[in-house]
Amino acid sequence: MREPVLGEDDLCWGGRNAVFKNDAQRRWLERMAEQGWTVPDWPKEYGGGGLSPAETKILRQEMAAIGARNPLYSFGISMLGPALLKYGTEEQKKRFLPEIARGEIRWCQGYSEPNAGSDLASLQTRCEDKGDHWLVNGQKVWTSYADKADWIFCLVRTDFQAPKHKGISFLLFDMASPGVSTKPILLISGYSPFCETFFDDVQVPKEQVVGEVNKGWDVAKYLLGHEREMISGMGLGGSGESLGAALKERLAEDPLLRADVARFDVDAMAFRAMSERFMDELKAGQAHPAQPSMMKYAGTELNKARHELVMVAGGSNGLEWESDRSQGGKAAREWLRTKANSIEGGTSEIQLGIVAKHILQLPGA
């Protein structure tokens, strides 16, 4: 669990159908979950470690210092968990949060629709009150890992007469429910976690609404802030190693590339410092509500720049697509994948508009 992550299949996502790559990966998850350190800053009663923000920061720094892998990757941890902690009932917290912390349940996000992407509040997935249950019909798109997820947190329309932001509810339901189906969407990289997701007369228990009925937009916005924070983390890279160190052999031959990489590493250091400050402000309740948009934009641009430089450093070898030497075209496929960073979680144009209006307060924004 100190070896570099080789690719998507080398990560631990947990879930009720989890297949561990090796016994070490399983034991690492179990031991960290026993300590509550998959979610060190969550309360102990919900499966967390009960650590303070400062203690959590130190733990993550020490794990990085020894090259320890993240024991669990989870949309439940990075997105749904914070929303449940803020808006969930006590019964919902006790039911779902410990399972998320232990990696026993894997979640996907049902937000975007074919005609409701950047204008998410225009969503049309219908949710009808049938007395003893909800009945859901509609479609979602770009649902990451929907084909592998156990449950979905989903935005649905429960009032078609109200203004579009007012009639939305935030619903949780099992992906194994009758009427739920998925279809993969391939990307230019030849690989994709994305799916189309279809709901045909899906019955959902009434108690699985998070927050108030018709006020799910408040929950959705809060969760989006955490999603954008998660995506911005791509700007920090996975290993913590500087790009210059990773490409040192190639840089000795090319002083111009060396200068570009040095500029990138300075930008990465500045972004890391900005990220730490943002996290401190967020945990202290002092962060500006629009800061996640700023972080998301900066982080995705940095991640795209990193992979662009990796491709330049690889020269023609970087274009290899399927060879063993290139690990199945790892560099090229990851470079292509970064293009989606500017779209997922809200397009870069949307983030810049939010920054212009709410942080810079530019006239006419």
C-alpha cells in the first residue's frame, strides 16, 4: 500500500460487490476503517475518527510522508457524507454514514440530464407521491460509475408547478431497485466511468428524502461545493511528488521543457498553499460560498497543464496507445481524460461566471 497507483483498477472503491486487488488492499481498508480514519474528521458515532481539523490535517500529511495510499475512494465520503451530516435525519445518518465509512456501500450521483446540464435546475426526472412511496421516472446522464454503484443520490422534481429551483427534492435509493438500468458512455480516451441511467416506475420509500421535500436544491448546492472541492484536488496530483522530480531524466535533455516544468511546479506549490488555506477557512466556517468554484477552476486547469507537460516530455513515445511499455497508453489516455475536467462538476465557464458575480462582483456578471 505504498506502491504507486497504476491506474483506475488499482484503486479501492469498496461497495457490496467490491473485488480487492490483493489481500493487502482489503486489510488496509479494514484497519483504517476500524480507526475511523477513512473519514477522520467525521464524528465517531457515524464511523469517523472524531479528529479535529488540525489532527486530520496532520494525519493526512503523515500518510503522504510515508507514501501511504488512500484506503478508500468514495463519492459517499467526498460528496454525500457532508450533505447527510448537515441535512440528514438522525436515522439517515446512523443508517448510511457508518456503511460509507467502512466502504460497504458505493454511491453514484444522479444530477445531470440530457436537457439539464449547466442549467441543472431545469431537470425533469419526475417523482410522484403515491402515498406510501415515491414513484420515479426519468433519465440521468454522465452518471459516474452508475454501473458499479450500489445506491444513488438523485435530484428529482416533486413539484412541476413551482419555480424550477423550488420544486426539487433530494432522494436516496438502491440501484438494484426494479426499474433502474444503466448504459455506459465511452469517451475519446477509450475508457469512461460515465453512464446513462434510466428510471422506469422506480418505487422509493418515503423516508429516503434528504432535507425537506421541494427544497432539495439547498442540499444539491451544498453537495456541489464539496464535489468541486474534490475535483479541484486533481490539481495537487496523486503522489505529492513534484512534476520535475517525476520527469527528471527527460528534463536533463531539454532546458526549455525544464523551464516549463519549473513554472508548473511553482504554480502547483501556490495551489497547494491556497488549498490548505481554503480548507482551514472551510472548517472554520469562514470560507466564501463561491470559493469552491474558484478552486475547481484552478485545480482543473492545473491538472490539464500537468498532463500536457507529461505528453510533451514523452515525445512520440507518449502517443503509444496499447503497448506494455506505455502501460496500455496510460499517459495518452490520462491526458485525454483531463479534457472532461473542464466540464464535469459544472463547466469552467459556469465556475468563472460564479467567481465574476459572487467574488469579484463585476458589473453585469
